[in-house]
Amino acid sequence: MSRDSKLKERISWLKPKHYFVQTVQPQSELMINVGLRTMDTHCMVDMEALLDSGATEMFIDKKFAEGNGIAMRLLDKPIQVYNVDGTLNQGGSITHEVTLMLSHKRHKEKAVFEVCDLGKSTVIIGYTWL
């Protein structure tokens, strides 16, 4: 077994079997201004992202990623997505992820976003970023 395949196997075990995308609708949403830069073409997009401490990861909308030519990586195993009420998300499982440079004010970091159907949101910043 090659070194790369061993690493992929170890990483696939670290991924959870399911994620929670969004908490219940709050009375008012907390939106923050972020910049997203692709790692390959260095294209930059400034946008508002939903800051959601109930989301277990960071997410990006599939249609937005496809429409902006963001390179996606296929996951070894799909990850199920659940709503806060425990029901499966209509958008289906997460099959891809992207790595982007995320910036907010003076803070910059390389971040992995799970690609899924977010409905009205484009980007959700979950508690892992907090």
C-alpha cells in the first residue's frame, strides 16, 4: 500500500458519519463579511456568510461552488446530512469538499468546506471556526 493511500485511509476514518447543517431558524441571523479565495486560480469572492454555532462544520452551497468553477474533491465515503430536528436533509449526502482561503477582517486561514445544498445560504461558518 502506497504512502498516499495509507494517508487517505487514515483521513477517511477521521471524517464523521454525519453532519448537522443548520440550527433552528434564529430570530435574527448573524451574518459576517468574508472573503473566499480559490487555492488553484486565486479567484476572490467577497460575500456574507451565516455564522452558525450549531453547524458542526463549514459548508458551501453546491450550486455556488459549481457556478463559480471551484474545484471540488470527491470524498471516499459520502457523509449524511441531518437537520436540527433529526431528519435527513433533502439535499442528500455530502460527496465533495473544497479547500479555500477564508479571510475575515485581518484573519486569514486555509479552510475546508463541505459541499451540499444549503437552500437560501451560500456559506455557513460552523463552530469549528469559532
